[in-house]
Amino acid sequence: MIRFLTAGESHGISLSVIIEGFPSNVEIPSDYLNHHLARRQMGYGRGFRMKIEKDRAEIISGVRNNRTLGSPISILVKNKDWEHWKDVMSVDSFNPESDSKRVTIPRPGHADLNGVIKYNFDDIRNSIERSSARETAMRVAAGSFCRLLLEILGIKIGSYVENIGPSHSASDEKTDPFTLKLLKNKTGSNFDASVIGKRGDRSPVRLLNKKREAEIIVSITKAMEAGDTLGGTFVVVVSGLPAGFGSYMSWDRKLDAKLAEAVMSINAVKGVEIGGGFFLSGKPGSEVMDEIIVKGDCFMRKTNYAGGIEGGISNGMPVIIRASMKPVPTLMKPLKSVDLTDMKQVKAFRERSDYSAVPACSVIAESMAAFVIANAVLEKTGGDSIEEVITNFHSYKNNIFNRISKNFRK
């Protein structure tokens, strides 16, 4: 099984990640990781720091001659902004400059106050640095390895933004035409999720609808002018995953639960749905249960309101994950807070931040989904090398229909 551990602070020397349990002999294309790191930094409404940081992954171990070794993989991404923070973020010595920049006013919506309470800090900077979404760069680096493994098996992942801002509520019926198309299974039998990801990348806000794109750019511009921020909703789709991955046997082995946990762990994500999600709660079962059919030698569903997962197990349809990201909490026109030095009410501390980060969040969610799906595949098929994984995966996938047919004709 694959696991990863990230380390590093937002304005520290660098960020790093160690990936363990990744199969050997997977060829890593030149610049593959950097391509996805760059996708994370895209999006209209991102902050000034995206102009400073040009994330480049440096693989330190676990890869030789562009192939994984099966040993722990370590990756480093240097923070270019470190040059401006050496005094404040020094690792090995106290600098008076650091004390003079001590943060004492927490920001509403952030981990600032909760962090100093939990870890008994005397400087909110200690909370700010690790709770920052900057850490997600290393999730994308780790997730890119998992994505590559899945691509070799024919499992593709993509995402797009449905909406940014208040023009549509996340509780409305699915407002994006493509989301409705996915739920109604109108995308075609050869649907490739990576195609919609590439379409999303062509938009500065990762929308598939050009008319809505223009409207949302205007909304973000107005928020920037007002010193405000905007959240939104996005969808991650996984195609090519056969039926039978995940489990209903125990709560912590359900595939949909694992995906929800992984996506919810991303900074500012406050809601996750699988398939039709909350939309299904207002419909009779006769309208949203996905009828089972057989096409050739495959079990299929007429619709996909379940989002490719039933009973915690994949059913062979595209996996659909829909998530809601709250507005970024750091405001250029701060809300009320308290100065912890005297407990008097003041305006909240301001930290350089984004005006909207929904496009970036959708890319991070792709990586987290890739991590969960890759582990589900390895749990089911096993294999220490990519050759073993490929053999076991296709042997299982190609035999599903015949095996079940034989079982029930005994």
C-alpha cells in the first residue's frame, strides 16, 4: 500500500514529501510532476505569491534512470520566497527580527487561534506556516506518482470547476450541464476523464462553459476590488476503474468514504458529495436508482447518480466526486478579531493570500483522488513491480463478467 508524509512550512526553506510502498519499474516521464505542479498554481484570482514561486520537483531518492526502485521516494520543492523570510523563519537561531514580527491577532476562518490553543504557541506564525495551503504542493507531487500508475492501467482522472461565487448555491440542483450529463450517463461508453481535465486547463477558471467563464471572471475581479474572496464548487471524475474496488465489509474500507476523507482534508473544502449527493435526497428512488444492464460482456448502469460507487465498492461507472470550497478566509478588508496580547477587539491580521483558489483546489483534489484509487487498486490486485500490477489488474478486469456468469450458472 502507498502512503505519503509531507513536511515543510509555507515560508520555510522548502517543502518535501516521502512516498512509501510505490511499485518498482514505473517510468517517470521528464517534467511529469512539474506539469501537474504548474496546474496547481494556475487560476484567475490567485495571489501574488504564485508569481514568485515556480514550483519544481527535485526527486532525491527512490528513482534511478527515470524508473522507480520500489524504495521510499523523496521529493523536494524549494520555496523561492524563503529569501525574504530567513530572519522570521530561521531554523537554528533566534533573531530579534523574528520577535518583532510576532503575529498576535488571529484571522477568522483560519487555524490561527485553534493552533495556538492546541500547541501552546506564543506566536500565531507557528500556526500559519503549517496550516497554509502551500503544503498541498507536495500532495500534488505525491498524487502525480499515483496518477501515473493509474494511467498505465487505463484509469484516467480529470476535474473542472462548476461555479465560483454567489451566482449559484452549492445546494441548488446540479447547475452545470456537464455534471448533469455525467449523472445521466450521457458522456458515451468511451468517456475519458482526463479529456475534461485538459479542457478545464484551457480556461483561466477551469470552467467548461465559456459564457459562465466570462461572468465568473467579472465576479472575481469585483471581489478583488472589494478586498473580498470567493469560494465555489468543482467536480473530479475518474474513468476506467472496474467494478469491485473498495469494500462494504468495514466502515474504513469503503471507497466513497476514503475519497470523501481525502478531498475533505484539502484546505477550505467544507463539503464533499459522491455522484448526485444531496440532490438525491429530494428525489424518489424510482428516479435516481441506476438500473443495471448488460452491454457485450460488461455490467453497466443506465444512469450514474450513484457516482460509480455502490455499497462502498466501485461499480464500473465513472466515479464522480463533487466538492465545495469556502471563500479564502484571509481578507484584504479584515473582519473583527482579538489581539491575544491584551484581549481587546481589533481588525484581523492580514497575510498575503488568494482572492479565489477553486481552480487550484480542483487540481489538488485530483491528486488526492488518485492516491485513494491507486491504493484501492493495489489492495485488490497487489504487486511489488508495475509488471505484476499490470498483469494482476488486467487478469481481474478481463475476467469479471465470465466469472460471475459462471458462478450463477452452476
